[in-house]
Amino acid sequence: MPLSLHAAYVPSALQMLGTAKHLVGTAEQWCDDHGHDHADIIGARIVDDMLPFSYQIKSVAEHTKGSIEGLRAGVYSPDLSPPPASLGDLRTKLAQATEFMNGLTEEDMEAFIGQPMRFEFKSNRMDFTAEDFLLSFSQPNFYFHCATAYDILRMKGVPVGKRDFLGRVRIKP
């Protein structure tokens, strides 16, 4: 049986949205338990030239919900607005993306197959089919940003491990 685009993309997107939500909640609890300002996490970076935790979490939502919105428009450009400034606002962004992704049907996703899709950023242009955009660009990006958010928490001393990153795996009922 062939795998549908919905099955190949949406469950993984939802898994990483759940992981990102869990990371935000874990970071908040750790800050509260240890007397750290939430800004210590929100602005944290592994190295100076990378984007902060808040941007990494925002990007998980952007490369899930935003990717589908891009497909509908035929073009995706990164959202360059500042990331949410609080852990609560990050949770809200993730909740909105989760609700959106949960609303997608297999028919919605299958209708995208074969459609032209373009990624645009400054002078960079990449042309894809919809399915190649999702599976070779957007999906690696939401994993990357979620892993980077996880790595930032580890660097800050927040006690997270592999199970925190994996989130809700799809086990056999």
C-alpha cells in the first residue's frame, strides 16, 4: 500500500509540535523551580551567531502550519517577524499550528501532489513540487528547529533527554 502525503507528513509534524510544546513547558517549569527568568531561556543560543530558543520554537510552527499555507499560496517565504517574546506566547503559536494541522484531511494533502511550489528568501529561489517541498525542505526544517531548541535546553542545564525529544511516538495499539 502506498503511503499518502498526509501519512508521510502530518503525523510527524504533529509529533514535533507536541515535542516543542513539551520543551516549552519543561523550560518554564525548570525556570520557575530554579529561580531563573524565562528570558534566560527565550533568548538562549548555543553560539552567538545562531537564532535563539524562541526563534527555534517559532520555526517549528512555521515549518508545519506555515508550509501548508505556503502550498496553498504556491510560494513559501520565511516569516521574518520577531518570535514570540514569552513562553506563553510560544505555546499559543504551537497550539494554533497544532489545531491547523489536526484539521488537515488526507484529501486536502493529496490534492497538493504535483502542484508547483516555490521557496523564496531574498534572492534565493527554489522550485519544487508540493510533495518534494514538504518532504525534502519543510520536514527536515521542523526537525532541525525542534532539535536545536532541545539542544539549547540541554546546554542551559534543563534536564531533558531523548524521550523528551521523541515525544508521542506512533506505537501499535
